[in-house]
Amino acid sequence: EAQVTQNPRYLITVTGKKLTVTCSQNMNHEYMSWYRQDPGLGLRQIYYSMNVEVTDKGDVPEGYKVSRKEKRNFPLILESPSPNQTSLYFCASSSHIRDRGPNTEAFFGQGTRLTVV
Amino acid sequence: GQQLNQSPQSMFIQEGEDVSMNCTSSSIFNTWLWYKQDPGEGPVLLIALYKAGELTSNGRLTAQFGITRKDSFLNISASIPSDVGIYFCAGQKGGFKTIFGAGTRLFVKA
């Protein structure tokens, strides 16, 4: 079954304690992306990756790091989490279709609810 | 950062009614996307639009890419209770950088 898997689904942590949220897709997609969702703000893109070892900043990259060492995995790293990073996080993956944009097949994970206290 | 203005914020309708929502921006986009999000789930892509003026349907859903490339609308015909959820528009200027609207929360009364 085609899917994007995020772990953990729920996480409560303390300020300053480094954490990693993992994301894995089984569809051999080139494109992967991380978003955060906050009430009234919709989804805001944190980082995206167009292929292995190719990453770029989205709209709100401050305080986050990513890596893309393998095609299937795109972990989100918070080196020193702060309370303003409390949010619902989504990972997404897509495949580029010729003559179309990369989002023609956009799959989202089920989300990771992060609370930083 | 850049913003998409999505309206309305919420809609309360009767089952069977048609629904219309739209997104506008001060910037030009190359791609417009419409998603639906159910509670506790990630967004699901409904329709993708790639050309100005393009009109695309997916069952009871129809979306259009505005001629100016600065807006898009989504229509849902003959709404049913399972249409309840949050609908998001999203725009891409090129590559994979994506901007989302704040969402339209749809409530359908049976």
C-alpha cells in the first residue's frame, strides 16, 4: 500500500532537548516536504527536497533542519526545540509527472503532534 | 511570507446545496492545488491545475485556475454529509515551494 509514514504520531518534550521526527515513503517519490499546521494559518512549508542530497528552505525554516540521505527518508530535526514549535507537523511526498508539476500525486502522512513545554 | 487569501473561513450548508470557495493572491502562481483534510488526517489532494483558465472536475468537484493566475475557485455540487472537512487551496510558483491558504471549514447539515 502506497503511504507516507511519520513517527512518532504524538510527542511531548521539553525546551532544548533535541528531537527527530522521521518520515518515510514507499513510492519512490523524488519530492518530499515538511509542513507545520497551526490554527488559522493553514499549512506552512518548512523545508522541501527535490531529490537525494537536494534540500531547500520553505516559508518557515528557522529552528529546523532536514536531511535527505536516501530517497525514501526525510527526517525533520529540531536541535533545540522551543514552545513556539508546538504544532502539528506533516510530511508529504510527490512524484514529478512529465509536463505537470511535482504535486500531481501528493501524499501526506498522518501527522505528528508535537508539544514543547 | 507570501499569503493566499482563502474565503470563506467557514460555511454552514444544507445537504444537497452547492458550495463555492476561492483563493486569491497578489502574486502569480504556476500551479493551483485543492486539498481536503478530515479530522486527525493529513490533507488529500482533490484537484491540481496547471494552466491559466483550466477548468478541471473530479466527480462533484470542479476547480478553475484563474485567467490572471492570481486566483482559483473550487465548487462542490449537491453536497453530502461526507463533504464535511477543511478545504485548502495551495499555490506553487515553480519548483516545489508551496503556499497554502488558511482553509475553509465546511459543515453540512443532513
